[in-house]
Amino acid sequence: MIFLDTCILIDLSKDKIVLDLKQNYCISSIVRLEFKAGALNKRELKKINRILSEIKFVDTDQSILNLADSLMEKHTLSHGMSIYDSIIAATCMIYGLPLWTYNRKDFKYIEELQLFEL
């Protein structure tokens, strides 16, 4: 299974890429919220909700939040890590999932995180 970053879902919603979301992809609540926050109107929100209804979700539990806190402690000053990116990275690390993102610069410094490559 591959964890999708928000940027991948945005391209999917703009028909820049095609994915069978019921196959080997998943997201978490953080990605879902980021994706919905980008809707500019009701039509876009409807399309986003349709995409979200087809994709698998993984839970965000306390162990993920604890790891995200450690990642923030380690990387926020040196690399400007955001809260959202720390939770996304922690989720992938806890579940052992590779992260598919176009924003590799936001994650490449985390040695324990596997980034998906096409």
C-alpha cells in the first residue's frame, strides 16, 4: 500500500493523473482535511468528496502523534517541518508505508521515511 500526500490528490482531482484508488493507496485524516480545505466552491468540494469516498483511510492514533512530536522536535528548526508534514511522515513510518509526494524537499531529510518513486 502507498500513502498519498495531498498534492497527489490535487492532481487527481484536476485530472492530471489517473489512479484506481480502491487498489493500493491510502490517506489519513490530515490529508483528507488538507484536501478539503483547498476546495474553492461546492462543485470542487463535491468532486473531492467523491474521490475521498473511494480511498482507504488509516487511523491517526496516539503513537503517530507522539512520533510526529519527536519529528517536530528534531526537524522544525533545521528544516521548517510543518505540523501536517510531521503527522503525515509519522503515519507512514508507523504503518511502514512509502509516501508518494511531489514535495520531496519537505520529507527527504527524514532518514526513516521511505519516499515512493515511480
